[in-house]
Amino acid sequence: MRLLNRSAGRLSRHRRSPLAGLLVILAGLLLTGGIFTAVANTTAQADQTASNEELVAKGRALFLVSCSFCHGQNGEGVSTENGNQLGPSLVGVGAAAADFQLSTGRMPMAQPGAQVPSKPEAFDDDEIAALSAYVASLGPGPAIPDESDYSIEGLSDEERQAAIARGGQIFLTNCTACHNFQGSGGAMPRGGYAPALHETSAKNIYQALLTGPQNMPNFTNGNLSPEEKRDVIAYLYSLRDMPEYGGFGLGGLGPVPEGMAAWLFGIGLCVGAAVWIAAHTTRSNKKKVDAA
Amino acid sequence: MDTSKVASSNTTTAATASKPKRIGAVATWADERLGLAGLAKKNLRKVFPDHWSFMLGEIALWSFVVLLLTGVFLTLWFTPSMGEVQYNGTYEQLRGVHMSEAFASTLRISFDVRGGLLMRQMHHWAAMLFVASMMIHLLRVFFTGAHRKPRELNWVIGCLLLILGTLEGFTGYSLPDDLLSGTGVRAADGFIKATPVVGTYMSFFLFGGEFPGESIIPRLYVVHVLLLPGLLLALIAAHMLLLVYHKHTQWPGPGRTEKNVVGYPMLPVYAAKAGGFFFIVFGVTALLASLLSINAVWKLGPYDPSKVTAGSQPDWYMGWPDGALRIMPGIESEFWGITISWNVMLPILVLPMLMFVILLLLPFLEAWITGDKREHHLLQRPRNAPTRTALMVALMTMYGLFWAAGGNDILAIKLHASINEITYFLRGAVFVGPILAFIITRRWCISLQRKDNETLLHGYETGIIMRSAEGGYSERHLPLPDSKAYTLTARDRDPVVDGFEVDAADANGLPAPGEGRIAALRHRLRTLWYTDNVQKPSQAELEEGHHHSEHEHELQEPLDGRAADGHQFDGHHLVDDESLRH
């Protein structure tokens, strides 16, 4: 008790200090804030559910206007009379698929064709979130990946370097056959193509691996673990950061542009030089002959 | 010859031996031991004619020199071994990856050897230029008729150089053991195996067992740095010795005949021009190598049979057989348990061989068809041999279409087209395109011949429009200067192809030698070869033309001197004394 008294007394000595009022106010704020968060947590969760429902409702409204013509009013897909699909069923494709298609501008589709091209997106981020939430509500499917899924920020330098090297080998084994060794893209049958990956965002690459859009195979977590997906993305990003060691890369398409450059620039310059050499011949006098 | 004993005077004063100069002393020393003076005296003043197209072969020669120089640099660090190592060099993205020593040393040259990447890229660009310049040189020779007697064998040597250069390129492309080169070697293995019956044996022999084995890189290395460069050097030497022996061809013109060469001597003019051209070719190669990335092996990674990349193409000179392979429909048949893969064998083994044999035989085929056994040192303009020109353009068209087929995937993504439809189109185009090109080129040449005759007979167009008193307009034509008219007419008239009877017999009732079915074919080909060609005007026609134009001049005389000013500078006459007339 004496101990308490003594320390209270010591504290009390500072009660008229200029900082005392400030400290008391801070302590009061911390206390009330702490109690409020502890109590209000449950209500916030309830809010989130409510807002998710709102989001789904908003998404459904957008969906009915922009997507239902091909995908059906409940996302069940529309089949034509001869059995072709106008739009596939979206049940179970997950928010990741919807977010990928919408945020790369592939959906809504401008016209049917060999492949849906990427274009400027038609919806803003909130609308994409709402539409994705609605598609996710149709059935269980992969969720939109979190940044922590595809970022190597948390790793040490050595781990990062190892992840990039591992990702490079995974990329060269699984992806280059279609996307080219540098991610410059390649041709697929009947007008299809594997798009270039030079500007695709990490999130979109992760989603594409997860959901396998269009011609692309689906790399489930079973055959390419989340870490391996992350490593592939890390490798692709390391290529972007890497300087072009050999000079201008000619589009990273392999020997075809190299051959063109050899003929157009190499042979062009050499033949031009030959013409120049043949056109300029000896003068017996060092002075230029005056034309006049 | 000892010049120190030559008299310094031929006048009345006594001759004194001049003091030998230092260079003369050195030259004498060397000549006494090597006997080069006679050779040098003859050849240092050897005359070469001046034309830009005569320097195309030089591009090949100088890029070969660049290849030798950079190649020697690369051999200092390259390890031709397929032994497996773990990479621990500078390039981070591959650190820790297992690869062959060949690939690891290529990475080392690229990232750790000072100037190594530049040398690698110069070597590769020079290789591309080497084969390309051989091809444009070949085209120039053929289009101008420089392959005719006595130069047929030099044509054959040139063709061998072309195919050896291509093989040299392919072996070099395969050495770094990156993903592309490994894919190329894998494809070559498939081509070899497509040879009926002996294919697998040949493949096992080449690879020292099952593909890929451990021997292919060391073997290709020996071929690339020893065997093929040796052959190339020997053939280049033979090619150039024959060039010196035959003397260079020249364009026809005043003072130029089949028996002389008009131009500049080797020393000092051509030594300077050719020597300077070496530095230009070297400079172009260095420029390309320092600005443009070629074969970025670090991005491709080491070869691994389980990997392949989109855009796997060979270097451009192997692109056309690859294209033929890409558009070939998949046909194969089986006889007594042996599978014949026509889809691989025809486009890769048969077609290139066939094209090469045709190329080798072109001068002999032409000589056989035309029956021309004379020596030719004056060149022909392409238009004056319409069938020959059209034949080569047809071959070029075919080459170009196969080439396009070799890049069908790149065409598809860059043109947003369907790779299937490009393939279907090219399947037809490689047959139809050359025929169309042949017809168009031939008619084009004949039209140009007509244009030449028109100019010879009626003069060139001055661009001066005259108005007659009646108000009619006409363009004034002026006769060509004599030297130009000479140049245009300095060509042979095509032989007249007489009627031919298969059963023609001599007085004894025996068929004349060489007359039979083959002779009939030859006769038909010869007729086709010359059909519709336009001959140069005869003396009488020329005189008639001149007479006509003189008459025209008389009619226009009152208007003379009233031409729009400036037309005197029409490029057809010397204008030293001309000035604007005002």
C-alpha cells in the first residue's frame, strides 16, 4: 500500500505539469476508442454482410443490363438452337474469372470471333467489384487473389532470387510454348493467339492461371501451387525490370525480326555503301573541279 | 631486277648509279627470295570495272573476315561440352539452374567476358549478312548473265559456298545449346530420321546414340570451327583465283569489248575502295551488334527436350525449308513395316536438294537451251534476257513464299490473321505465285525492251511541249547522245530459231546426230526462251528513225529556242557551257 501511495504521490507531483492535460486526454481517447472497437466489431461484420448483399444486388443490376443477353438472366448461360453457346454458364467460375475478364476489358465482348481481345475496360473498379461479387454468389469458385498471393515483397533477397529463377524454369516449361520465351505472345489455331504478357498486371496473370480463360489451360493449385504461380509472376516482372543487355530487342519474337533486320538494315546499309563507293571515284587533282 | 645499276641519265653526262632507297632494298630482298615481283607487276595493276553491283560479293567476303575475327575471340571462352553444370554466374534469373557447359560458357561470354556479348552479336549479325550477301551476289550474277561461259564453274563454286555457308550458320546456331538451338537440333534429328530405311542409323551415328546424347555439341563444334571454315576458305580462294583468271565482267559501253576490261587498277584505286569497304562492312556489323539484340540466349534458357517456345524459328537462311515443312499436309504411308514420312521428307530432304541441284545446273541448262557456246565478258541487262530474268524472279517468288510460310505464326499474330488460313493460302500460292511472277516479269522485260527501241528510234522525251500554229500540242523528242545509243545497242541479236523437224534425215537417210526426242524438247524450249523478245533496231531502222526526227526538227525549227527555259538540263547532255537562257 505504501508502495502504491508512494508511486501515486510521485505521479501526483506532475499533476500540474504542462503535459499532464494532454496525457490525460490521450489516455481517455485510447480507452473509449478501445472499448468502442471491441463492442462495435460485431456490428461491423454485420455491416459487411449487408454491404456484400448490397454489392451483389448492385452487381446483379449491372449484370442484367450488360451481360445477361449472352450469359442468361441468372448467369446460367445461353445456348443457341444448334447447340453452340452464346455465352457460357457462369455458375462456379468464381470472382477471379469475372474480375479477370472485366478488368482486362475482354468482357463485355464487342463481337463474337476467334478470340475475345483485351481492350479498355468498360466498368470502373466499383462496378467490377459488384459484378464479380454477383458472379461469385452464383456458386463457389476461385476468389479474387489478394496481393499477398502474388507478391514477393515479404521475402529476403536470396529467397527472391531463388523464386525468380524457379519461376523462370516453370515459365519456360509451362507457358513459353504459347506465350513465347519472353512473353511476347504466339499464334494459336484458327485466329486465336496467346496474348503478350509484357503489360499484364500480376493480379491478372494470377487470375488467368487460376481460371484458364479462353484457350488457356487451367493451372489449378494442384498442378501449380500458389507459390509457383507467384514465382512465375516474379520472373515475368524481373524481365520487365531487366535492362535489354543486347540492345533493342526487336519485339522479342525470335529469329524472324532478326532476319528482317539483317536484310533491311544490314544489307541495306552495305549495298548503300557499295553504291556510294562506286559513285565516287578517283580524282587526279586534290582540288574539287569547279563546275563553272 | 637490281635497280641500283640502272643509269640515271641518258644525256651526255655520265650515268651514276642512284643510291638504293630503303623500300627498294626491302623489296629486292624479298623478291630475290620469293620471286613475287613478276606476279605483283602483273596483278597490282589489274583492272576492275566500276559498278555498285560488282561489290556485292565483297560484302560476303568482308563479313566472312568479320566472322573469322569474332569467331576466334569466341573460341577462347566457349566450352564445347554437354557436361552438366550448375550455373552460378552473373545472370540472376538462371542462377542455380542446371545446364550444359556449352550454355554456361555462352552465358559467361555474354555477361562476364569483357566485350563478349558484343563479339557474340557481331558474330551472329555477320553470319546473317554473310549468307544474305552471297544470295544478292548470286542474283546479280544471274540477272546480268555473268554465269555464262567461261564462268560456269565459278557459279558452281559460288553455289557450294552458299550451301556450306548455310550449314556453317546452322552449326553455329546449334552450339550455344539454348532452347532455340536445341529445338533446331531436335528438328534436324527428326529430318535425318525421316530418311527412308537408313534414317535412324544416320541419327544414331550423328548423335552417338539416342538424341540428344552427349556428343553432338563437340562434334558440331569441330565442324563449325575447323571443317567448314577450312572448306569455305579454300572455295573462296578458288572463287577469287577464277575471278582474276577470267577477269571481271563489265557493262557494255563505248570502248568496252569482249576482249578488254575498262576500269581502274587494283593499286591504288581498288585496294583503297575494297579496303575501305571492309571497314564499312565491319562498321555495319558493329553497329547492328551494338544497337540490336540478337539471339538473347539468357531469356531462352538452357535446352531441355521438355520445353519449347512459341516463335521457334531457324535463322533466316533456313527459314524457307522450315516454311515448306510448316505448310506441307501431313501425309505418310507404310510399306512392309517401314513408315515413309512424306510430310517431313518431301519439304526438308527432297525440296532443298532439288532446288540446290537446279541452282547448280542453271548455267548449264541455259547454255543447253540457248546453244550459246561463245565466251561472254560483257554483261546483259536483265530486260534483254526476259526468260532468264523471269525464271529467277519465279524462283525468288517461290523462295519468298516459303519464307513467309516459315514465319506463319509471326504473320498470324502481327496481322491478326488465322494461322490456318495463312497456311492454306500459301499451299496454293507456292505453286501459283511463281507462275504469275514468271509471266509478269517476262512481259515487263519485253515492254522495257520496247521502250529502249522507242527511245533509240524516236529519241528521248524532252518534257518540252510544243504548240503548233494550228493549236495542236506535241512533245518534242531529241535523239539520244551517241554514247548512250551505243550502250543501248551494244547487245547481241537473239538467234533466229528455225523450224525443226524431228524426222529430219541426212543424205544417207540416217537421222542427224543429236536429233531425236531430246533435240525436239530442246528446240521447243529454245523457241519458248526467245519468243516475243524484242530485237534491237537494224541500221536501216535507225537511219529511218533519224531521218524522221530530222524532218520533225525541220518542222519545229521556227519554234526552236523558244523552249521553256531549264529543259536543257535534262540529264542527257553535258551542260558545261549551258546557262539559263532567260
